[in-house]
Amino acid sequence: MTFTEFIQANKDANKHYFDADTMRFFRSKLVRDSWNGDGLFITSEQFVGSQGAAPRAWSIRRGNLKTFDVDSVGEFQQYKTLHRARKALAELRAVEMAVA
């Protein structure tokens, strides 16, 4: 399943993770090249409040390929750089491959 197909399936299942309003509210960006079909991917979000914008931070997400739900892996905005998020994602995939 491609990332585009997963996003469409999420919408078709009446989920709202990828809705434009949701993405805009959290100032979310999808790191599309982090998807490899296993359901794992990276997003970044940026909080904006009355004091201005906080630094952008990254999260690892798991998309359920059957229900099309999306959950965080670890803590929300756990990674302060995209490089660290990519490294953690690679390590997570290596562990999951070893277990499978």
C-alpha cells in the first residue's frame, strides 16, 4: 500500500487524521519518503500560541493497515530534528524485522 492509498483509506474509513483542517491546526507536515508500506512514517508539528511559534518537532507514527487508525510511537514530538527521527525510525524497523 502506498502512502497516498493509506491516506485515502483513512479518509474513506471516516478517520480525520489527514484532514486539511487537522493538518493546518497542528501545522503538520508529512515526511512522505519515510513511508515504506509497513505503516510507519514521520510527521512534524509546530505549536503556535500567543507567544508565537514554538520550534518544529518530529514524531514517529504507526498507521494501522487494517483499521487505518494512526497512533504515535513513543512520545508526541519526541525528536527535535528530522535526522534523529529518521535514525529512530530505522532502528525501530530493524528491531521489528528481527522479531518478525
